[in-house]
Amino acid sequence: MTRKRSLPTADELRVWRDYIETAETLRTVISARLQSDSALSPGDYAVLLALSEAEGNRMRSSDLAAHINWERSRLSHHLGRMEKRRLIGREDCVIDNRGAEVVLAAAGAEAFRGATVPHLRAIRELFVDALTPEQVAAAGELAAALRSHLAQSNDGSVTSPGTTVT
């Protein structure tokens, strides 16, 4: 027998809206700061971060899409734009000729290095410094609880985000 779930209360809805609206505002401000400081979009940064952490600075396209939690078609279009800017390259996969690997280019590594310190400063200023250490820990617990609940309610099909800092 399934348990009937009640609708959220007015207080729960207020908290939900505050959470969503604040998170979206924070994301918008940090994204704008990243763009103005480095000319990298949050998507560029996510791709470059994943590649900078990958063994040999390369990943199969499908693995990269899963790692940053993007649809493969979205990633493919984005990689095309990044490739034109010479931030990444694409090469045939040496171990499996069915796929391609995305490779961090020298210009991409340089752009990522140049963007990282200002980006992390913005995160410090706009997120970490606004909270007490206890609130930062609670935010981490909240995120973990939501990820776990989403994974359970979707039979584990929800992937946790990589280490993307956007």
C-alpha cells in the first residue's frame, strides 16, 4: 500500500521558493563573475575542470557527459564551440574506435588556470563568507540528502554532479 503524501505546507513552500530563488541568484551572479573575469562560461569551466582532473587530461565524450551531468547532444554542441576556440580537441579513442576522446588543449589549460583563482574567490565571497562554518556543513548535508533521495526515487538514475564549481 502506497502512503498518501500531503501537499507542502505554506511554510514548506516558502522555504522551497527561498531556496530555489536564492540558489538561482547565486548561480547567476557567480556565472556572470566567471564570464567577466575569464571569458569562460560555466559550461566551459565544467568541461575544462573535468578534463583537468582526468587521467591524461582526456575523457571519452560519453564519460564526460555523464561526469558533468549533461545530455550527450548538449555536450557535443558545446564541445564544437570550445573546439573552435581551441580550448579542447577531439581525437579518436585509442582503445575503442567507436568513440572519441575530448582532450584538454594548451589554450584550454591556460584559460582554466587563469579562471580558477578568481572563480574560487567569488565562491568564497558570495557563498562561504555569507555562512558560518556550521551552515556550510549543513549545506553539504542538505545537498547529500537531496542527492540520495533523488537517486532512490529515480532508481539510482540520477547522477551526482561531478566536482563542477559553478
